[in-house]
Amino acid sequence: MKSRHLISIADLPVEDIHEIFKVTAQLKKAHKRGQRDLCMEGKTLAMIFEKSSMRTRVSFEVAMAQFGGHAICLAREDIKLGERESVADVARVISRYVDGIMIRTFKHSHVEELAKNSTVSVINGLSDFSHPCQALADVYTMIEKGLELSKMKVAYVGDSNNVARSLALLCAKLNVRLAIASPKRYSFGPGDRALIARCANGPTPVEFIEKPEEAVKDADVVYTDVWASMGQETEAAQRKKDFSGYAVTTALLMHAKPGAFVMHCLPAHRGEEIAADVIDGPQSIVVDQAENRLHVQKAVLKLLMCPSVKS
């Protein structure tokens, strides 16, 4: 893997993406066979959480345990990143103690500054700008379900947030057709659209569409996320009004390909961005994509923290 850190999909070479997917498949098969890989024996991952977490914490901690390593959880109150001491000082000191750092935070600049000043690899477990581990797990799940990158169409319906941004960047790099449906007020602006265009690795466009029915037309995958992300709780009532008509329902799925897969990064608000009978229905692969967070992150950890590994 050429990359030293995982900060944003925008920074990730296509070769690294394919290597992550390859190692993910190998590790998942080995895990299912009960084979142990102790490549992290004696290694420690520091996990910094400025945002609460369930999937990110459990998946990274389990990953390190399965590799024979150890994970330390640092909550916001433990270090008060950028308040009690500078992000740079935290990076310089912690990287003398551990073999890798994972951070889940609000400010993307905190991730970038940690990486700039750390002597070990830094992994973005989520920032307000980017969620690379989620996007990698999502597309890996699509491939695992038998979809071909060059032939499939993905439709994302809802807020153009960090999850949508990372998914768009990854689809652009892998030449996957993606249509994003958001109300005009919540759609990506010129800066994001330019970044996505710069990451394009082929003729397949990322389309920005206002009507959900148009976006999901002939889609192989229909993806959604919450309308109000963590930190936007005060906007929830207004967003619920603004996103009226953007729920993934049985009626909306009628515009997609028959049997189209349904995805959601979780946690979900049933009855808001997605109907209960859809997320809990036979087309949903939500739990599969959640499981694959573990396997994809194991691949990322192994490639970054065990540089001698050969995929």
C-alpha cells in the first residue's frame, strides 16, 4: 500500500483501493475458516473518540484483538484535543507510545493535523468531511454481492454529507455510476463537485439530481443515511420538513431495478429516511455492510501497521 495514512478517499490511489479489497477478501475468508493472524502481536492502536460510537469502536477494537494486538480508547474528556493541548502535541506524544492512531471526530482538520505530526499511521474513523472506512466497506459489500464496478449503478438519496461525499469520491475513482438525489439546499456545492470530478478515473459521471425517482431509476443499489447527522440535532425538525419526499420506501424502490439492494450506514431512523419494511426487508444488505466494516478495517490496519505484509 502506497499510502501512509487513510485520511480521505480523495488521497487514496486506485491501486491502494484494490489492494484493500484484495486483502479484505483474504482476511474475511481466513476468519470464517477460523484461521488466526497474529500480525499485530505486541502492537497497540490508539482510538480517539470526540464523537460517540458503536460500530467504529467495536469493529476497530475487535480487529486489533483478532490480530493479537491491543486497542486503547481515548474519549473526548480524556485529552480534550485542541483544547487542553494542541493536536500537534497530542500526535507527537501518542505516536511515541503506539503503532497506529484512529480518530473519530468533528473537525477534519484534526485528522489532517494528527497525520501531519504523527510518526505512525493515522486512520480517519469519521470526520464531518469524510468517512473513508464506511465507503470502502460499502463498495466492497457491493462487489461481494456480485455486482460489477463497470456495470452497476448506485443511487444515494438524502443529505449530501460525509458519507455521501466519500461514496462519491470512491465511485468516481472506480468509475462506478452514481446518482445523488438531495434537495437543492443540501446538495454538494461547486467545491465538492470539482473535487469529485478531479477524482474521476473514467467517463462514468457522478450525477447530481434533485428528484429521488430519477436518481434511483434502474439502480442496482439504493443507499440512504440519516437526514440530521451527529452535531446537527438542532436542525432535525427543519431537516425533516426539507427532506419530505426523500425517504427510501417500497414505492421509491419500484423505480430501481427489480431486487435492487438497499444500503444504510446506520444508525437508522425508521419512518424517516427509510421505511421499516424496506430496511428490514429482503432487499436490505445493511447488516452485511456493517459487518464488512470489520473486515475492511482489518485490511487497512494490516496494510498500514504491518508494512512488510504482502497481499
